[in-house]
Amino acid sequence: MTFHVLTAVALALSVPTPELTPVAAAAREAFTTRDFTRLLEPRRSVRLALPGRPALPVIGGAAAAATLQAFTRRTEDREVTLVRSALVEARYGYIELTRIFRVLGTQQWQRDRILLSAVLDGGRWRVAEVLIVAAPEER
């Protein structure tokens, strides 16, 4: 029995895993353009947590895209940077972005950490979770 389990694990690990780079680039592009429809699949569920708001339960991708668009609508970005992306396990990936922005009509620049989890689904990556955390002010 152990041999079969080890063989299955070895075969699973030998299957090439698509890189996260295209998903990371799409995430950066989504926050830069405020168009989240290409990042989140409309009919797939997504977990979404935004600063200053209660965490949402799992919602549809279309609703998550609309929520993120509304969240970023009245802001001006100075920079959206890919910090890192990494394969966490065979089918799970992690993407981190930093966004420096200000709310329109204000002078104060703010920084958010954007954390995304991705799941390999049918040979391609799908964003399953978006967590945005307000980063502390730098002094």
C-alpha cells in the first residue's frame, strides 16, 4: 500500500506545474487598470477581505470583481509592485503585491499589501482568495 502512495506522489510531483508569473502579472494589471474581470472567473467563488470592512464569505467572482472595482474606484495609484509569487504546494500558489495609492482629494499616500492565493484547476491557475491589508505607515 505504501508503495502505491509513494508512486502516486512521485507521479504527481513529476507533472509540470504552470508558472504563477502570468497570474501575478494579471493581478498587477487588474489593480493598475481597476479591471478585475480578467483576474477573477465570474462563475467561480472567491474569498475576499478588504481593510476596514468585515470579511466577506465566499462570493462569486463577478461580485468580487465589482467589489474590488468599487474599493479602488476613488483612488490614484503611485505604484503597484509584484513583491513575490511562489508555489506553496503542488496545486497551490501565493502572490503578493504592494500598492501605494491615495484617496482622490487627499494628499496622504497609503500602502496596501495584496495577498492572493491561487489554485491549479484543470491545468490553469485560478485566483481563489484576495486579502488586502493596510500596511502600517513608514516613519
